[in-house]
Amino acid sequence: MTSIRDKSVLITGAGRGIGKRLAMGFAQAGARVGLLARSPAELDLAKLEIEHAGGNALRLRADVRDLEQLSAAVDRMRVVFGGIDALIASAGVQGPIGPFLSCKPKPWNETIEINLIGAVNSCRAVLPPMIEKRSGKIIFIVGGGSGHPRPNFTAHAASKAALVRFAECLAAEVSDHNVQVNCMSPGNSYSHMTDEILHAGEERAGRREIEDAEQIRITGGVPPEKQIQLALFLASERSNHISGKLIYVNDDWKRLEQDNIRPELYTLRRVQKM
């Protein structure tokens, strides 16, 4: 497999934001896409847009916090598409914005449950069939706070940093089964999370976050095409030698297809090549 054409890809959080953008991109590249999200309306719209563009999509309504719902969705996708070649775990929320002690415990904890436990549940559901056929790709979508501190966004940052370390550990565990696990940081792009930051205001989000969000609202941020190309690479056999890594969309990642990666590069600590 040098491309993703005719492969089955499950994308969580596919109803909106980056998850939807990746779903559209993978469908355009010829993949059969399983759209998983909680909102029926968002799922319906995403499926309709993909099919109108000539793509193939399956609507799967589930909450990533519920392992039984996820397992049922995976079983349905295996029946309809014949299996799952790749998982893109994009389901996530920004969580409460503001100084840690001012954030209510319930929404803070829910952020961890959705962003971290939801991704873990997704792995529990897709890994057994991947291990059985000795082939699979798992891509976690991480972002702000995964590789650097992010004050006033403690729940989101903690969940994403934990997800990167989980990916590093899991990648080592499943390496003998020809399953690769990586994290992709998609960069800042306009979404509902941008509006959440602007709505929170400078007092809760901080001046830098507000300035960045205003700039993203004006420019749109990282083009979807850059995010799609990196995700397609990580989901293809061209990246079979890459696992347990945190790769930013603005990294010179095309060099990774030919280069051997030293173990300390592209990890949670983000040690860079000199």
C-alpha cells in the first residue's frame, strides 16, 4: 500500500473541526471512511458532503467515553467495509479555560475523559483486529499543550501530553505486530475552539492566546491541505518505519520517508535535529 485508496479509516470526532477536514481529505484520496461522533446532525452533514464529492462514508454515532458503543461501531465498520486499516483519534474538547483553581472539577475531569480516555477506548476497540491481521495505523490528533506548557488550559494540555506518552508506550508494545502509533499536531486552524478562546476573553485565556486566536480567525490558520497530507503519510505504508513519534504539521516531515529517525527525535520532549 503506497496510498490510502480503498483502505478503511475510522475517524473519531469526524462531525466537525479537524476530524471532519481529515475525513473529507481521506475520502477524496479514495479511502472508505467511518465517521464517528456524538451529534447525528453533524454526522449526517459530513456524510452528505463526502458522498456529494464522490466519496464513501459510513455514519457511526458513538461517545468515545463509552467502550461498548465504540466496540459496536468498530464491529459495524468491519461488517460494512471488511475491516479497519487505520484509526484517526480526533475526538476532543478544549475544556475549561482559565486559571486551574477557577475551573470547576466536573468539566475539567470530563476533558480528561474525552480527550485521553476516549482515545484509549478507541485503541481498545481497534487494536485486536489490527493485531490479528498484523497491520494497522493509529494516529492521535494532539495540539496545544502536548509539547509545551499552556497556562489557563490545564485540562486540555494535560490530556494531550498524556496522550503523547501513551502513544509512545503503546507503539513499543505493538511494534512486533506491525502496528504503528503516532501523534500528529495539526497546528492552529480556525474551528469552534477558536471562538471559545475569543469568547473567554483575555482575563481567562491570556493575552497571547487571544492574539493567536484573533490572527487565526483572520487568516484561517494552517491550511487543511497540510494537515491532510501529513495524516495521509502517517496512515500509509510509507511511514511503516515511524512509530511512537510526535510530529508537527510544520515539521520537515517529508524527509522522514527516507531518513532513519534517531530514537530521541520527535518525542514528547521534542528534541530536534541539530
